[in-house]
Amino acid sequence: MNAERLRRFGRWVTRYIDEPLLGSVVVLMMVGLFVLYSASNGAMMRVYAQLVNMGVALLVMWIFANIPPHYLMRLALPVFVCGVILLIMVALFGQVSNGARRWLSLGVTRIQPSELMKIAVPLMLAWYFQQYEGALRWRHYLVAALLLFIPVALIVRQPDLGTALLIVASGGFVIFLAGLSWRIIIGLGISFLAAAPFAWRFMHDYQRQRILTLIDPMEDPLGTGYHTIQSVIAVGSGGFVGKGWFSGTQTHLDFIPERTTDFIFAVFSEEFGFVGNVVLLILFLLVISRGFVIAAQATTPFTRLLAGAITLTFFTYAFVNMGMVSGILPVVGVPLPMISYGGTSLVSLCLGLGILMSIGTHRKFSAT
């Protein structure tokens, strides 16, 4: 009897879990713990803290996997409005840390509302396009662009360019997948390039410096270019098979900055080399390909757009972090999904993956 109850409980727990997606995510997390232990010089307290972060993230993933997509659609508008209100409160009453006003104090804790918008924006835009299914006109894309612009402008003002770019990407993916014409996309791209010299005047000094550092990191090798130079050395020195776990000289001689968070890919590359990077890319591609399969099989515009946007946003995280560490993109403070130490980004990513699972598994159950 007890065995039967356990089986029923197991079926209930895993009913809305997508096994291929969960398996890929858990393997990535285990790789992250493995690398984190080396990157932190064997600091078990940091590994334990990350285990707690992973437990919370997986719980959030399970909760959202069990929420049917039509309930998520009802939440889209109130979550978006709440997020915008929180961003306005940050602008008025937020705490300043390291020259940026990004946090909102709630007494016992503090929150970063911009993280909420990584999910709220694509959720809102997918809901908006669902309302005009089969009757989309150019004005609907303009309204969608305005809905995207409002939170992005508030986040840029903090300033937090890295998060703003990720939100632009997540919202932009929804607009693109909704059927925006390639002619408009190319025209916007040309307009952006033409406006770049004028935008330079309005950028903060640190943002300008990041672009200059990307072009020539050796201009200030001990200052702004230090992160890029040391991470590129670490990636290149890994060679074909790497130097071995706990044997990375750039890592353990403290040359790599932020080696447990944004630059953990440099640690991985140095210790496991080209072969390790190929394995890591395969794991990321398994998550991304599964996301695309779920998006392709989605039954409504809302679920299709949301699943596609979440999948492409996950890809953007991985691409930007690896590009940043490899010296082909500016340093913008984007973590490597499931690998970098930290709880906030891990929870927000797993929340999105939980929504992906909900879209995929509820479709199967509704069809039976």
C-alpha cells in the first residue's frame, strides 16, 4: 500500500515535468557545481550556497510547470503593470549601490524589479499579440514596441545596460516571432547603425569605456581591459583538452576576476579546453533545441510566442556570456546559464524553463 502511494505521489510530482528538458538542466547544474568548486579554490560554503540556490530554482521551475498556460495568460497584464510600478518606485526610492539605483528595500529584504521584467515583458507581449490573432496590423507592432520601451527606459536610467539589453532581446524575440516583416527589421537595423554616433553622446562614461575596451583592451591592460585580457588568456591556454580540474594557472593564481560568476566560463575553458567547451555547447543546445520543439508544437499564438521567446532568451544569455569572456562582445555582466554562481538569475531562468515545461506538458494532457 505504501509503495502504491509512493508511485502515485511520484506520478503527481512529475506529471507536468518535461524529462528531456529537466535532465539537460540538471546536468548543466552539476557541471556548474563542479566548476564552481575549482573556481572558488575548494570553498565548500559557496558550493553549499549554490546548492540552496539550485534547490529554490528547481522548486520555482516545478511550480510554474504546474500552472496551466491559460492561467499564465491571465497573469500577464497584472504582472507587467506591477513590474512597471516597481521600476518607478526604484527610480524614486531605490537604494544606490556602486553608483546604480537598482534595488528596492522591503524592510526585511530587498528586490531587483528588473529581474521580474525578464519574464513579465515577453509574457505581456505574447498576451497582447494573442488578442489580435489573425488581424495584426502595423499599429499593433508599434504598441508592442511602446510596451517594450517603457520598462527598458526605466532600467537604462538606473543604469543597468546589461539587463536592459536582455529585456530588449526577450521582447524583441516576441515581436519578431509574431511576424514582423524582414523589411522593417532591416530598416530598423540600418536606423540603429545610423543613430549610433548620436547615441554615443548620451551614454554613461563606463558604457563608452566598455566599447572602447572591446576594440582595444590593451589600451588599459591593468584597468578596464584587465578582465577581457585575462579571460582571453585563460580560454586560449586551455588548448585542446585543458589543463585539468583544479590545474588552471590563470584561475588559481587569481588572474581571472569574477571567476565564480560572470567569468566562470574562462575557468571552465582553461581546465577542460576545447573538448570540454564542445560538451558544454552540446548541453546548451539540448536545452535550446527542446525549447524550439515545445514552441513548434504549441497550440496557441500565446504559448508559441512565449515558448520561442524564452528559448531564444536562454540562447542569448549563453551567447553573450561566452562572447564576453572570449573577447568578441563587451563586458555587460551577463551570467552563464546554470553555471555561474548566484541565485537571482538562476531562479529567473528556471522560472522561464518552468513555463516552457507547462506549455509542453499541458498541451499533451489537454490532447488526451
